[in-house]
Amino acid sequence: MAELMAAPAATPVPLREPVLEKVVHVTPKAVGKIRVAFAKQGVSGGGLRLGVLGGGCSGLSYQFKYDAKPRATDHVFTFDDIQVYVDPKSMIYLSGMTLDWKDSLIQSGFVFDNPHAEKNCGCGTSFSA
């Protein structure tokens, strides 16, 4: 008599977290406000450095400043005439993030829409991941 062989059981495929592109987005409204800020400060050339630093009321805070040129290891993104520089360490926390500008009756300013932020502080300048 022939023995029946059982087919090997299908092994479940582990679910993976979605992979975010190593990219940041800046909305046209935010690009316009960055351009205005650079013009007020007499800045020509260079770009905006976005980064993450330890500190702030939620553990990590956003770095947001002018830089004359990118570093050799920076990720460089161009939005119209505005360049944005992000160092590799900060990219871990900022990939997939969108920088926007919001106007409301209460306040106006840059807004970070960050998919890595598990908790944001009330002022919007710090987060925990």
C-alpha cells in the first residue's frame, strides 16, 4: 500500500511594517514661507536644515535652521528654489514627514506631520517616537 504523504504546511509570512521612502515633503505653502524668511534674513544660496535633536518636552525636538551648504552625507531635497538638508541620523525620524504651513485664528506657523511621532507636545516642536 502506498503511504500518503502530507503536503508541507504553508509557513506564514510575517507582516512587515510599511517601508517609508527616505524622503521629506514640503508643501508649496511652506516653501513660500521659507523663501520669505530667507529673504528677510538676507539669505541667498544654501538651504533649510531639518533635523532631530534630543530634548524638548516630548523627548525629541525638531531642528529648523538655515545652513550655507549641505554636508557630504546629507539627504538633499529640492522644492522649487529651496533646498532642504537632512542628516542620515535625523532621516530615521523624518522619513515620510511633511512640513506644512498653517494659518488659523489662534496661531500661524510651520507644522510637522510626522508618521514616526507617537506623541507630540502642545507647541508642535517636539515629539516622541
